[in-house]
Amino acid sequence: MTLQDSKLPQAGAAGAVPTGKSGGPARVCVVGGAGYVGSVLVRTLLARGYGVTVLDNFLYDHALSVEGVYDEPGYKLVNGDLRRPDVVAQALDGVDHVVLLASLVGDPISKKYPELTRSVNLDGSQALFAALDTHDIDRFVFTSTCSNYGLMDDNTLADETSSLNPLSLYAETKVGFEQFVLGQLDSHKVCPTLLRIATAFGMSQRMRFDLTVNEFGRAMAMKTPLDVYDKDTWRPYAHVRDISGAIIKVLESDSATVKGEVFNVGSDDNNYTKAMLVEEFLRHVDAPVAFVEKGADARNYRVSFAKIRNQLGFEAQHSVAEFVPQLISAVQDGLYGRADTLKTYYGNYQVRDGVPDTL
């Protein structure tokens, strides 16, 4: 059975796959398509019948994530750096839509590599966007982050009109590129949409254990002592399948509904404090946890997802509570036994050798 025979997650948009400029199914270039979210999105697009081109430079030596999909009908891989115009031109050949996932994702990795972060997340992303009209790209979806909200009052839900308060270089670059794209609306033919993604969780072919839900779950399933900082701080969470479904929903929505729009992606029910996450895991496993105050991360925000629900009809299908026992079982069954020896593959801790800070 090929991926095209498998079932699309419920979060995906309904209806037929749009026709591309070639006359066949539309082709989507997923920049960063071998990463944590990209690995799930690419397989979902292929299952739906899209052609997919992946542009990725395997920043974390994670080429293993494309095994099992490389020879699928409709799949094409361009191994290269999004900051190089010749690589971008190769990746955009015959493409109808572009989804930009690639960036240095997360506060720790951005802090460790500040020049590379600015070069990829801002300069490279801007150059990619400038090339879209040249290649007659129809839709452009950028995955930003709810981390842009930074710090909110506990009683306030951040929506798309809330003030942005980026507290890290990572969030600063996301906000900067958002502003760049929104400032270009009248000078480009492409239809751009910005998605502020909640902190991702869920299983992926390029699994990450440096994300809160996944990190807590692996440690507690293994009975490894876990220090939890600032237990009462809030975060929103979104399953990787729901993130993929939201992207597809945007690609298949009327352009007038999504052009220049910003949508938070997640679920109101998946707003959790860190203490609440620990409680979810403790319902299924007894593990040593210590709560520690005054951590280095000052972020605290809950988010509203009413706009994407009301405007696009998107509803998240996966909850943290549903995922918790699945992750515990997967870890205890030995699925991630190499996570310590292949640490970089399983988290954004260090980029591979040879990646220049700037081009």
C-alpha cells in the first residue's frame, strides 16, 4: 500500500486536491520538509494526492527522516540551503504552492547560533519570498509561532490582534519576517498566509524530545528525574497532525479568505500550565518530578484559536490528554531507544558541521 492509499487525518481540508499549473494535482514545495513538522506534513500531502518537493539541507543530520518516502510517487527531494538562489530555483521548478517551515526553531538553538538564526530565519526567508513571483507561485504559507506573544496576563487569551512581545531571538526573527511579508502584500502576486503555531507535540518520523510535551513524556516514562521550572506558566500546544491539517486547510481555502491573514493554530483545550502537563502524565505513570521556580524562560501566555475555527472551519482533532498514554507506551516499548546516542537527530541541539553562518 502506498501513502496515496492511506487515510488523511481528519484535520485536513475537505474536497478535491486543487489542479496545478501543469494540469495535474498541485505541487507543494515544503521548505524544511524533512523536519519534525515537515515529515508529517509531507506524508499527509502525498496521501491526499499532492505532488511534493522537499527543500532541506538536513541541518541536524536528520536525512534518516526521508526514508520510506523518498521513492513515493510524486515525491522529489532537493538537498540544499534555502539561502542559495540556485537551490531555490531548482526547488521551485514546477511548483504551485510553497510552505516555509525551515528555520532555526526554538530559543536554545537560536541563542547558540545567533548569526545563523538571523541569516536563515530572516535573510534567507526574505530572499525565498522575493523569488516566488518569478516562479509563478500561487500560495505561500509561513509557519510562525505563538511564542511571538511572549508574556500575557493569566486572564487574557492572546488572539491575532494582541500585541507581540518576542522575548528571544527566535521569536524576534519570526516577528520580523511576519512584518516583512505583510508589508509586501501589494507588491507581489502570491497569496501569503501566516500561521502562528502553538508548541508542537506528537509523533513524527523526525521525532523531537526538546519540546515540552515530548520531553516531559519521555523522561517520566523512563522514570528519569525531571525538573520542571515555573510550573504555573501557560503555553498552548498543537499536535503535528493538526498543524499539517491547518496548512492544508489554508492551501485549499478561497484566496480571498486567507490572503494576508494571520491565524493562530492550536486548540483552546490544549492550553496547559506545566503543572497541568505533569498531572496528565502522572495519571498514567509514577515518576519523580521536582518543581523549580525562577527558570530562565519568562514566557507565559494562553492563546485563542477562535479565528481559524470561525473563519476557516478548522478544528484540531488531537489533544494532549489523548497523546500522553500513546507517548508513554511508545517510549516504554523501546521505540526511541537511540534518543540519547542520536541526540541531535532527536532535538534541535546542534547543527551539523559545515553549515556557514552566512552566505
